[in-house]
Amino acid sequence: VTAMSCGYMFAGAVEKLGEIEVPERAEYLRVIMLELNRIASHLLFYGVTAMDLGAYTPFLYGFRERELVIDLFEMTCGQRLTYNYIRIGGVSRDILPEFVPKCRAALKTII
């Protein structure tokens, strides 16, 4: 559930070994994606833990809100499960203009 983080760790290791400079905007985009991935992972944890305790409704809410984050990833990199967004030297592409309003709306719903 942390595919974005795994990509970041690999790219970071190669960049450190190769002394590759990453553009500042790419670093910001990486952090945004990593934090969104962390939120999605916590929502999954919240849902399945509650289900293990016998509560089914939090599972549904956790997955519903996790889908908002996954939709943002799909908009950004075209994938919903194994993201190929963070690359050595930066990111695959810039975010779309509609990413910011959709991200704010998703976070407002989640919080």
C-alpha cells in the first residue's frame, strides 16, 4: 500500500549514489504524493482494523475516502495501484491544473 514511498526510496538511493540533482518543484511534488500515499495507507489501516474488531461501517468509510486519494494518483500518473510517478531525477510529469482543487476537496472530505 506504499508504492509511492517505495519508488521514492529507490530513486533517492540512485540519486544519492549518482549525485543527481532533483529540481525543487519535483521535490515538492514528491512530498505531496508521499503524504497523500501515507493518508491512503492510514485509511486502509483504519478500515481493516475496525473490521477485525467487528465494525463494518468504518471499513466502508475508510475505503470510500481512500478512493478520493487514489483518484488523485490516477489523475497524476494514470495508475491506481503501482505508481510509476517518482523517477530518478524527478517525477514523470507535472500535476494537472485541476489537481489542486480536487486535492483540497478530497482532504476536506477526509478531515
